[in-house]
Amino acid sequence: MSADRIAAALARIEAALARINAAREATAGAESRGAGASARVVELVNVQEKLREQVAESLRELDDLLIQLED
């Protein structure tokens, strides 16, 4: 995998995380004003945490690939 492709993949991941955070904040704000907000917020936080873990794992894999390419 070329450095340009890795950089592009990382940029897409970071953009996705920014969109997730923005959606979470918007939804949390709107939901907190309504009934049953806490359950929905907890659900969204759990989903976001799972996505963060997946992205972190992907970044670790990319780091491993970069190390292999440097050798």
C-alpha cells in the first residue's frame, strides 16, 4: 500500500470520526430534551465507542503494514 493511499485512508477515517461526533452531539442535544433520552444517549455512546475501537484497530493494522514496508 502506497503512502498516498494510506494517507487518504487515514483522512477518510478522521472525516468519518468527525461526522460521527457531530451526529452524536446533535442527537444527544435533541434527544436529551425528549423522553427516553438517556437510553438513546447510552446506546449512541456505546455505538461510538465500538466504532472508535474498530478505527483504532484499523490504525494499528496500518501501522504494522507501514513497519513491514519500511523493512
